Amino acid sequence: MKIIPNPCALFVSLATIFLIGSVTPLQAEALDFSCMKHRVLDKTQVSRNYKEFDVILQNQCPGAAYWSMCIERMNPWTIEILETLTPAGQIAKDKKIRVNLRMKNLVDEPNSRQTYEEFYLNIEYAVNSAVQAECVASDCESKKRELRAEVRANEKALQVAHKDLTAQIASKCPDSGWGGTEQDNCEATAREAGQATLEQLEQQRKEIDENLAAVEPEKCQVYGGS
């Protein structure tokens, strides 16, 4: 999967952490890290061009821990990895850190649609030394390859269905020679006739999206988008 560095399109910051007293590392017997909590906060859109997300880590463990992230910014239309970010550090007991992300609004011009960038996230922890998180996008997308092909086929079928419907309306309901509500009634009838095909394709897309979300959700969840 090709990686294109683009530091200007994404802003990453670590919140200031105030540490009181000494930092005591976790003991070796407490290595399950279930006491480390994280969440992805979908923030209010700050502008038309960007949407912000916060990745928040909280240490509820008995001592300090090292942490590392691999964040892979992805184009939702092409599934191309645009940039890989690897923030890391140490977090004391009962403290939080925040990694702020700005996802760019991407326009798919040929299909007249737009959404915000998506991203993969993997976080790993350690006790006695720094750690490097594994980047998961390549492995996850290899497992989603067939489903991604189904998405592309579904999108193409929807484009064809919408194009056919537009052609049917233009053919059966020309702009000239109509009076009163006849034009609107004609278009409504034509749309109703093609609605079943559109609804079937839209339901198919929902099912594909559900199948995508079911692929190793703890590892391969995708964040961001609309």
C-alpha cells in the first residue's frame, strides 16, 4: 500500500501532561493493560475543509506506562494510505493524554460526492521500555479486499441506476409542453418505477458495510469519514 507523506493536511498534537511526584513504572506482573483506557472522540466540525478527532488515553493502572500509536490516514474513495503517524510517550498513573487529528474533507469529483478522511488506529503499551505500535492498515485491507470489490461494484451499479432513471425522466417527461402539475406528476411516476432498484442497491451497500465492520473489529476498525 503506497504511503504519501502529507504533513500539512493533518495536524497532530499532544496535550500538556502535568506529572506530580515521581513516575513509578508498572510492575511486571500487571501486563494485561486492561487498566489502560482509550477512546476516539468525534469532535464538532471546525471548518468546511476539516473535521477534528481526539484520541484520548487514560492510565488507570498502578503505575506509569509507555504508549505508542500507529495512525494511518486513508482516502475513503481509493483506500490509499495518505500518511502514517507514530506518536509515542510515557503516561503516569491517573493521567490522560490527547492526540488531536484533523481529517481533511475529500471530494470525489467524478461521482459528485465528498466525505472526510478515514483512519486506522492501533495502540500498544509497555512497562520497562519504549514500544513501537504495529501499523495494521495493510493487513486489515488485505482481509477486506473482496468486500472492497463488492463496494466498487455496488457503487457502479448505483451510478448506472441513477443515470438510467435520469434518462427515463428526460425521455418521458420533457421540460416543454407541460402545464400545471403534469411535469411533477410525470417525474414522480418515473422515479417510483425505478425506486425498487435503487432501494435494493442501497440495502446491499448497508449489508456490505456491516460485513466490513465485522472484519476483526478490535484490530481493523476504521474511524472518521462522514
